[in-house]
Amino acid sequence: MHKIYLDDVRTPHESDWTIVRNYEEFVDRITQIGDLSLIEVISLDHDLGDTAMREYFKNVSPNYTLDYNNITEKTGMDCTKWLVNYAMDTNQELPLVVVHSANPIGSANMMGYINNFLMNSRKKQTCIRVQIPHSVKH
């Protein structure tokens, strides 16, 4: 079983995670696995790159606003949308998806998107925010 950890700077302490650093690596890894039932859990970060971090420090943290127009790279939200579309297109159920992002608005957006999809599929809404012990690369 696979455990996928999406984050551009954090590395989980547990070594059993497959780390993907951006949207392209996320899509590549999921499509390489193909069968979503082979994935135990996917943990998502929202802010993947410099412009996302600038938006976090300029608007999210001080003003509690998030403007995706200020972000040029794909975020964890883009990964979330792609994952739901992949599940629908391939007629598969989502694995457990959790969010470890420090961005409260981005986290809520991703959890809401996953949980709304699960609700519409008559599944239990299981996407929650978690803390996974990690280190940060500099």
C-alpha cells in the first residue's frame, strides 16, 4: 500500500511515505500507481512554491483572505481537483485523503472539495486536517 505526501518543503519523519513536491509529480505518481485502492492515504499541502507562500504571508496570515490570482504555480487545491476528476474518470473510489497544510483557507478549500465529493457519492466525509511530524528543507 502506498502513502503519498504532497509538500514542496516538508519531509515526514516516517520513511514509508512517497514524497511528491509539486503538481506534476503528484499527477505522475498517482497515474503510475493507477489503482487508487493501492493507496492507503494521501496527505496534502496547499502552498506549493514561492508565489503561494508570498500569498500566504501577504494575505492569508494577516488578512485571512486568499486570492488564487496571485499564485502562478499549481497548488494543493489543483491536485485535489485533479484527484477527484481522476477518480470520476476512472470510476474509482478515493483513498483516504487528509490535509497537513498550515494554510487555514487552503486547507478548508481542499477538505471541503474532497468532503463534498464524498457526500455527493454517498460516502462518509473523512477528509480532515492532521499533523504529521516532519522536518523542513532549507
